[in-house]
Amino acid sequence: MLRVTATLLRHRHRLRHHIRLNSTSPSPPPHYHLPLNHPTYLIWSSNTSLGKTLVSTGISASFLLQPPPPASHSTKLFYLKPLQTGFPSDSDSRFVFSKLASLSLRLRVPLSVSNSVLRSSLPRSGTRENIGMRDLNFSEEKVVTTAAAELSCKTLFAWEAAISPHLAAERENAPVEDSVVLKMVEQCLREEMECGSETNLLCLVETAGGVASPGPSGSLQCDLYRPLRLPGVLVGDGKLGGISGTIAAYESLKLRGYDVAAVVFEDHGLVNEVPLTSYLRNKVPVLVLPPVPKDPSDDLIDWFVESDGVFKALKEVMVSAYVERVERLNGMAKQAGQVFWWPFTQHKLVPEETVTVIDSRCGENFSVYKVCMQISIFNMSHIFLAHLELCHFHHFQDSDKNSITQQFDACASWWTQGPDPAFQAELAREMGYTAARFGHVMFPENVYEPALKCAELLLDGVGKGWASRVYFSDNGSTAIEIALKMAFRKFCVDHETLLEFSEGRDEEKHIVVKVLALRGSYHGDTLGAMEAQAPSPYTGFLQQPWYTGRGLFLDPPTVFLSNGAWNLSLPESFSEITPEEYGTFSTRDEIFDKSRDTSVLATIYSTYVSEQLQEYSGNTQSTHVGALIIEPVIHGAGGMHMVDPLFQRVLVNECRNRKTPVIFDEVFTGFWRLGLETTAELLGCKPDIACFAKLMTGGMIPLAVTLATDAVFDSFSGDSKLKALLHGHSYSAHAMGCATAAKAIEWFKDPETNHNIIPQGGILRELWDEELVQQISCHSAVQRVVVLGTLFALELKVDASNSGYASLYAKSLLQMLREDGIFMRPLGNVVYLMCGPCTSPEICRELLSKLYKRLGEFNRA
């Protein structure tokens, strides 16, 4: 029996509780918080049995078994093995433990070593049956009182079978969820860093098998550890075929957003380092270890001594990369304030300490660098760099506040984002493949698969039943510009007198074509799009001196939740209507009920719109309303107002009667943002033209489309090119955007990939907890609430002088919520939570709970 096995059997009943663990995944998934006061690296391998543990041992020896550091600081290496199979006969943590103990004796460097195993699937003493993962809490140690260096090794989860963790977990009835593994890794790293605040500490987290080997839940390990995004060292393959495997592993890590500090592998005489260095273009160091002795009786101590130079070089690369990363993170906020011109931002109101430094994104969470003061590393500028061979570095000051922590992106990165971590990785692969296959190709008179597939999916999805053509552009505002050109041409074709003028038959006439739109709507920042919206903070002289407002702008009735009831708010134009008769609804569904079309209120709406159009057109025969443009149901940038859908249906019908083309601006509201793929279904009527962007690509890359009917398309048909739609962009229908959109469209509507889809109705299930929504609507600090699909918004109750887009009233509330791990950005005194179509209701409930709690504190402040 191997010594480790005998030792474990003797200690099987010595239960010293270190970490309590729930065997099921928390819901919602936890946020992770990792201090950056010491370097931490993942040790990856391109395949199994390539020497990850040898590399971990060599790094440990190079770090610990060196001349002692300054007297005031001890040195410690923490080795963590989250997943171990073949246990107890195979234990990587014990290998590192035993080899470092032997090397310390050989080199005569005092070293304290310890090893522990927290949980295992081993049967209890006296039984043979696996009963699942259980506390083991085995530990062993060798303490040297004179040692200034310490090695701590730890295994988190161990299975008996020497097979892949996902198979071992299944066969031994010992599953472990990804979130549990990650939370344990985070907890162990945090405990070490907090205890080692006066210690020069290096942490190694060694994976199991290869980069893409499954973890216990079946997730690939490169996906499992992605939320932590720890930098890595890749152990490559020096054997025949190893070049291909090493490159494949490296690409898998880079495609998921990992930083790889170095590639290291054993020399097999094939000089694999030459093509690998060439492929990596010298950006990532490639180090080669001496051949490992094949004699099983060799204790490898001589090999480790021989390899010390390589491991020293690897250690120096790792520490240098760490130092560079932290220095860069420390300087980013200041540098950003000096070189960026942020949109929709008054820079004088953004001090350096309030700038959010985002290290990465995983699914719906930002990984944010948090720092309360500028920090330094052990005389980084001279002592550390001058004596790098010692590799001793001072801890970060105020270490608990200098960290990478997660914040839920409740802005959905400006209303575009939808992917969870799995979907993000899927889209990244799709984008990489398409970029490699197509790069960029021009679009006019050409066809390629991504553009064609995207167009087909659009016409069979959001355009089904009405659209026949797809016009590609690059963002929502330009999609609106195109829609306006389409609508105005269609209007001119449908009205012969205008057509005669357009063909130059009556040059003395002056004809103006304008839009019918709603106050509070917003259609983009380009000049034409701004002309199609009513005066607002976005259109004032300081913002757009050319603005004239080319339209008839009506005040819309709005609907909101307040004090637990849905209310209808009518503008002054409808003062003859009493709120008691038409002002409330018992449920939100009643607001969208098509039976309202025959109500007295529908008649009143219709009369009002008709009179407004008649009065506007009657003022001058040269001015015509050439298009209706609306944001269906929700006015986004205008303050997250819900427009009465009955009123918008009446608008559409009145314009249909006058042969006025109808444009739906679904840039914000489309693709499940409001719970359906298109808000045309929610509104209950079809447009002639519709614009989509944002969520169409899952928020990964800019792309926009303008969909149109055959009749609109035909209005541009003719023998002269001058009659065609002369509008376009160099990147129209760029392949990467189209491929990403196609993948997102399919993913969001498939119940197999989006568990929020109700297959029978083709809608999202309710994401926001009804009880909490009601409670928030009754809060004394809240004026109104709007909740629909992936959107929850509220308006804070303020006096008139503190309301509107320029209001800073919500600033302190948002700061509280950022401390709670929620990133939000307000629209004045309107704050909102926005999730993705795949976000679980449990996550949404947690967001609402934190908001509700903070509202109470905010109201008392």
C-alpha cells in the first residue's frame, strides 16, 4: 500500500472542519471576489500526463528554496488542486508536498510543508459503497520552526477512479456543481491572501487533465474556471504531434479570454519550441525543460535541481506579467480621464476614483478592478526589478480593497447584451470562425452565407407575415435614417402630386415631408434621426444647432404601476376623460387586450389623432406627414415610459387609412427585450418598415437592419440607378456581424438553449418576482414602476427641480447598489434593471431584493 493510502486510512475519522460546502449549486450563481495583492496562476495542460504537477513542483521549488527574503517578510506558496481523480493512490497535492520536503533537505533550505484533502468520494471505513462526496479533512504536515518559507498544498474534491472527473462523479454518485468548485477556489485563495498579508505569497491552481477536459459537471474546465479569469501557464507537449495539441490548447484559452503568461514543456528532441515560438510571434515565452527520467524508481530530485534555471525563468515571467497587469490596472482610470471622450457624460462630474475599471466580462457580470488608493509592490520600481531572481514581493497595501470583483451589468451594456457565459463562448467561436473564413467582403451585388442566413432568419422571425426585404447597416441610428428614406419614397409614390414634383414637373412648388411621432420617443443621434423626434435634452441648441424638429409630435397616454395598481395617465389633450372611468387596470395583461379596440377610449383616441393630422395638414398644403415612426410600447431613452398600446394601434390604423407608411423603431425593444421576439406581436399590428439592432447580435458586435415590405421595395424600382436607394456603409452586412446575429436569433428562441422560452406561446416566462415588484411600486420613494420582459424601471419621487435627464438625485442609490454588486447607470431620476432573455428569474429576484433594501436606506438618507 502506498504511504499516502495508509496515511489517509489512519486519518479517515480525523474530521477538522475547514470549509462547509453545500452539495448543490447556489441559485442565483455567486459573485466572485479575488484579491490581487499576490500573484495567482492557473496551471493548464494541452493534454493529460504532460507534467502539470512537475511544473507546479518546479515553480514551487524555485520560489521557496532560494536565499531568504528580507527579515520582515516570510515566503509562502499555496498549491491548490480543485479536482483530483485516482485518489488516494494518485494525489498531486501530496506529490508537490513530498518533493518539496525532499528538495528542502537536499538543498538545506528550511521549509515547512503541509498537505490537506477536504472532500472525497471514498467509501467510509468498513464499507465499499460510494455514498457521494463527503467531508474528509485529511491533513499532514512537517513543521520546521526555523523556516522562513512555507508550502501549503490542498485538494478540494477527490474521486477514487482514475478517470475524467465527470465520469468519476457520475459513477461514484459524487457530483459537484461548477459554482461550488468556483466558490471553494475563491474562498481558499481569499483565506490564503488575507492570512498572508505580511507574506510574499504565490498561488498556483492546477487543473485536471487537458484544457478542454470536462469537470465534474461535464463543463469543459476552460469554461468552468472562466468566471475567475486567472492568468495561466500552459504546459505544452514536446512529443510528436505536440505542436498541434499545444497550439489548439492555447487557442482554446485565448478564445475564452484567458491570458497565458508562458508555455513550457519537456524536451523530447523534436525542437517543438521553434515552430511554437514562431506561431506565438515571441509574445508568449516558450520554455523547454530537460527530459524527465523514465525510470519509475527515480525520485526526480536530481531532475528538479537540473531544471532549476528553467523554473527560475518561468517564475520571473509569471511575476513580471503579474506586476505589469496590476500596474496597468492601477493607471487605467487616470489615463481614461485624460484620453477618452465618453458619450452622454459630463466629465467634470466623473472624478478618477468613480471610474469603473473593467478587467473582463463573463456572461452578465463585469469583472471590476476595485482599488481605494494607488498601491505599490515591494519597491517595484527598483528593488523588485533589480533583484528579480529573489522573486520576493511585498503585499499590496489595503489588500482587501484591491481586487477583482464581479458586478451584474444591469444596463445590459447599454441595452445590447443577452448572453450567459455559455452563449458568450458560443458567439466568440462563431465570430472567430467567420472572421477567419471571410474577413470582410463588400456587400452590393454579392451574396455569402452569413448574410443570407441572417436575412432568412429575420424574415422568418421578426419580419414574418409582412416583411420581404432586409437592408443591412451598422447601428440603430443609421437604420432609422434608412427607414425614413424608405418611408418618404413610398409616401411620394403613393401620392401622385408629390411624385410629379419629385420628377421635376413643377419646380415652383416647395413640398416638405415630415413625420408623425410621439413626444418622449428617441430614435438615435444622427441628424436625420434627431429631426424625427420632439424637442428634448438631446436636441437642444447646445447639442444640435441644426435641429428644427420635422414632425407632428403628439403627447402619448402612458401606463405605469403605482401602489400595486396599473394606471393610465392621459395628457392634457384628453382632459375630458375621467381617470376613474379609464385610468386603472387590474392586471398588466388587460393593457394589451385587443378587446380594448372597441372601447369608448379607442374612439376618443382615433378622433384625437384624426383631428391632429387634419389640422396639421390643413395649415399648409406644402407640408405632408410622410411617415409614422414609433418606439413600440416602451420609450427607452425618453425615460422608460410605457405608452398605452391602444393609442399606438390607433395611430397605426389612422396612418394606414391615409397611406402613410408606418415605421417601428425596435432597436431597443426588439428581440425579446420586452418578452417577445418582436413588439409587433405585443402591439397587435404590423409595420411597413422596422428597424432592429442591439440584442440582434446578442450584444457582441454592432449590426443593424431595416426590414421592409415588397411595396416599399418596389417604390425604389426603376430603370435608372438614380431611383435606387443610394445609401450604404463600407461594412454593410459584414460577415462577422451577420453570423453572430444568426446564432443569437436561433439561440434566444430555442427552448433547449434559452430556458426562459415558453414553447407554446413563443414568449418569455415572467422574470421579475411579482410580489417584490408590487412592494417596490408601493415604496414611498417611488413615483412609478414599469416592468415588462427583461426590463424593470422605476422613477424616483422628486420635486420638479430635481427631475429629468440632468438630475443627479439617484447617484447615491446607484453607488449603494454598486457596492452590492450591481452596475447601474440612470436616466436622471429614472433607474432601471435590465437583464438578458436567458437570465434566470432567481437572478432577477436577487436584483430586486437588493434594490428594495437599498431604497429603504436611500429614502432615510
